[in-house]
Amino acid sequence: MKARAAILQWIRVAGFCVLLAPVLWAGPTEEVEERIRVLLAEIAYHDELYFKQAAPEISDAAYDRLKRELRELEASYPQFAAESAGVGDDRTGAFVQADHAVPMLSLDKAYDETELRRYLTNAMKRLGVASSTWVVEPKYDGLAISLVYENGNLVRAVTRGNGRRGDDVTANVRRIDGIVETLKPLAPQRVEFRGEIYLTHAEFERINAEREQAGLEPYAHPRNLAVGTLKQTDGESMAQRRLSLVLYGWGEWEPSDTRPSSQIELYEQLRAWGLRTVERFERANHADEAWSVVQTLKEQRGGWSFPTDGVVIKLNDAALRDALGASATAPNWSVAYKFPPDTAMTRLTAITWQVGRTGVVTPVAEFEPVVLGGATITRASLHNHAHVERLDLRVGDWIEVEKAGEIIPQVARVLVERRAGDLSPYVAPSDCPECGNGLRQAEGGAVLRCANALCPPRLKLGLVHFASNQGVAIEGLGPRLIERLIEAGLLRRPGDFYRLKPEQLETVVGARTAAKLSESIVRSRQASLSQVIAGLGIPGVGPSGAKALAMHFQSLENLADIESSELEAVPGLRPAAAEALRAYLADEANREALRDLADLGIGRPLEQARGGLLQGKRFVLTGKLPGLTRREARDLIQAAGGEVSAALSESTDFVVAGENAGVKLTEAKLRGIPVLDEADLRALLAAEP
């Protein structure tokens, strides 16, 4: 009886537990579902910043942590996995789109030795082999690209996009120095080469040195700058920044029996065609060797000329790759091992705010000193006040700081578990920290902006920008000197540059420097109207927008007097630029600054071609000319009616070559295109009626 009673009691308890189980698990399951929703939304937000705007707010490592958490939750709760994020999408809507003949997939990632060994072991087990040759190479940190050649001729360059369809950026890729237009000899009928477009460390440093000299904020990361440059539609940025290309794979290859039999054979074929491929690679036959190579490359990465965030391990044999195949998002024969970022824990001591040239107020994290990558770090940008809110960052918090891409420090996360109970949520300022003017929200509420044009940092940085090579190019007028002229009461708005007398300059810099500056200021009077408009630094109005405005309005006076509705009719002006200009002109002080420059005779309409001998002629500039900068040569050609492009084509009439002209000069000679030196160009210009 006792045994029977015990069994009945067990059945009752078991039944109760069965009934209770859904209730007990409803909470955790709902939490998981909600967490997956949050992760999907957060990943989508960061995908937009990373792939389309080239302006990420978090490091790759922090982003990878989000993706990894999502994958693990979806693996444990497959009922919630239907909406999982894929490979991202870099299409911006500004380009014509094109399909990939073979999907351009992403790569699965390994984050530690255990994961890498597991991947290699599983791959060889599936192949039924004890070992196989793997190729280990640096992972370039840039924008993935596919180059399509048909019958040996470059016909298309397409970004990854969503893996199946991307942006057609052929025109911009043709502007990259060293691009090979024709494959010789024995080119396949059609081939898709896969690679990366990036900025070298040296080029990134050169660009930032110029920006700092002009008093501008340096760019934060070479990858983001490379993407932003390639995705410009006006070609101006491509001419100013030297992008690089590396090729390391293929998609379609027809006829298929001519494709490489291995990764190493691909490298050899790419080099034979003059195409740039990886600087170095190593072989590994099993997991032990692969891990050893990974460690060696990690030690050597400081000496590489390009940005990297890890290595890629690829099966060498093409037939074995075919046997492994691919998943919906990644090949099964290759994996990326991501180098762990340098990280450190520290305490946040303050959040300060900096005012930029356009009035944007940027939060900065100040923290107790930590050492990362051999350097002592005490601060990091927080991008915008919305990012501070997303992190729920509070002064006094313990935070994890990491070096993103070996370049910049970032606040990776807040250690909420170590938070003291008395820390108050951070409240963004309502007034400008520099001038006390009220701040307004802009760009969807994510950004705070000071609208006071006379706010000291805005005033200084705005005048520095106007005088820089991105504006009217007054040689010798750097940030420190402009600051001294402001302090002396000699500068308040751009027109004041042209009121400076030599004797006034002498009181600040001395007679000799004053004479040189006066000459530079006189020369800058010849700046084109589009240069002057670009120099005004109107948010959203870059070189392309400035040129569109110059072509349409033909004078600063016309621009100052326009009605808001007229902006809708400007050909080539993007809606965002039109909206930015509308806000700029809403301030009467800005209109007065335009009229002031117009009264001084600044901003000649170079874009209004006079006709003549160069009318309709197309030029390509290459190399360094002895007496003209590339910009000056371009402006002279355009003033005489000619057009200047960065890449050779069937419609190129002349190539103007200087010192270190490179492959464009060689190609021009092969094509029989007339080559001019500077003297020849000046003779053509002199002959212009």
C-alpha cells in the first residue's frame, strides 16, 4: 500500500510539474524572444552605419559579439531564428545595381584557437582526409569588390551588396591607380575576381596630416574612409585619395576548365596578368600548423602596409572546395580568424563635449589612463548623444575600452554588473559648452548642433576650412595663425581674408611672412565659384554639390538672394544638400557673408566654359607637373572648355603627364593617345581665343 501511495504521489507531482512547465518556461522563453528582437534591431542599425554610411559607432569586435550572441540564441531556440541577420547590405541607392553571377558570400568567423581547430577538424572529417593544404593570408580591412572581365576587358566593378546584387562602382574603380583594364595573354571568356578596396596606412596618415594642418578633425578609420571615398558619385574624392586594390579569389570563371586548380595557382595567374594580390601568404597542412601560422602573422601585422583585423584560412585545392560547397551565407572551405582587440578596463571620469566646424557637438569619454597597443589612452569619441543613451553610459561607470582596427580607441561596453547604485543617468547638455547658445537636435535627433555661427570653435574651424585646399587654398594660413588673427580682431567671416593689409599681418607674423601671405591671398582671388562654395563648409554640400550650385547660380550674389523653393530646381543637387543649404541660408548672417564675398569679387565662374580650342576635349592628368598642381591644371582646362577625368577611355583626347606618371602614361602610348607635358598644355591654353 505504501509503495502504491508513493507511486500515486509521484504521478501527482509529475503531472503538476508537466502542467507547470509551460508557465515556468514562459518567462525565459519570452525573454529570449525579446532579446533576439533587440539584437536584430541593433544589428540592423549598425549594419546601416557600417555598410551604407561607412560611419560605424562600435568596433568590429563589439559588432561581432552581437552577431555571435544572436547565432547562439537562434541555435538554442530555432523557433525564433526566421528573421536572422544575413551578410549585410552595402547598397546605398546612389548607384545602378548589378547581379553577381556567383553569390558573393561572407565568411564564417573563429574567435579563438578552439573554434579555429574545430572548424579545420570538421572540414577535413567531411572530406575524409587526415590533412590537406590550407592557405593562410592576411584579412584586408576594406570594402569587398568583384571585378568582372569579359574576353579580357574590364567591364564591371560591383560591391558585395547583399551577396547577390551590389552597387555598380565601375567608374570609380577605374580611377584607382594600377587598375588593369585588359588581361593579357590567355584571358578567359568571363571571370569575376573577388577582392578588397582599401587605404594603406601611409595614405591614411597623409590624408589625416593634411586635414590636421587645415584644422579639420582627422578621420577615425581607414576602412570607413575607403568605403566613403569609393561610394562618392562625383569622382572628386577619388582624385584626392589614393585607394588600393587587392584580389584574392574568384566567383564565375568561364570556361570552367581554364580556372585555377588551387588558391596558389590563382595568385600566380593574377600576378602574370599584372593584377595586385596578397602581399604574402603561408601554407599549413593541419590544425597545428595553421594555428602556428596565425600566431606568426599576428606578430608581424604591425609591419604590414595595409589595415587588417585578422587572417583568412582557405582550402587550397579547388576540387576539394567544390566538395565542401557553401551555406546560404558563407563558403564551407574558408574561415576568418579575427584577431582579438586590445582591451582594458577603466573608470569613466567625465563626458565632455567638443564643437566642430559645422556646429555638431560631439561627446567624448574621459577615463582613467589605460595602456592599449603600447600607448596610454585617456579619452575616446562617443560619436553622438544618441550613442551615449544606447550605451546607458554614466560618469563613474567601469567601462571596457578597446583599440578598433589598431587605429582608434572606443568604448566597447559598460560593465553594468560593476555599477554603483548611486550613479545617475547622463543628461545631454541643452546649451553649447563653448558659447552658451541653445543646442538643437538634428539628423533625426541623434546629433546636437550649435547654430551660433560665431561660436569660437565654429568660427575658427570654419575659417580654417575656407582657407584650406578644400576651399580657396590660401597657402600658409594654418589653424594657429588664423586663431591669432581672430584674437587680434582681424577675422570674423571669410571676406575678412581679403581685407587684411600687409601691415596688419606684420603685427602678427612679421614682415617676411606677411608678404608671402599677402601674395597667397591675392592668388586665392582666382578661386573658382565652386571652390568658394565648397570652402564655406555648408553641412552636406561637398565638391559635387558646390559644383552643381556654381553651375546653376553663376555668382555668390545670386546664391545669397535665392528663395528656398529654387533649390528644388538645381540639377545634380541631392535632397540632403538642398536641405542643408536651406538651413544655412535661413540665417541672415550667412547670406550677408555670401554678399560680402561677392562684393569683394571672390568666386569667378570657372565652370562657365568660354568655348574655343579645348571645347569638348577630354583630358587625363597623371604624374606631378613642375609648375602646376593637379587642381590648377584641372581648373585651367575646365576654364577653356575641356573636361578632366581620372581614367582613360575611348573618348580621351589628351593625357597630360608629369613626373612619376605611371601606368596611365604607358597605357596612353599603347593606345596612341596624344601625350602632353606642362609646356604643351600651356601652349594649348595660350592658343585659346
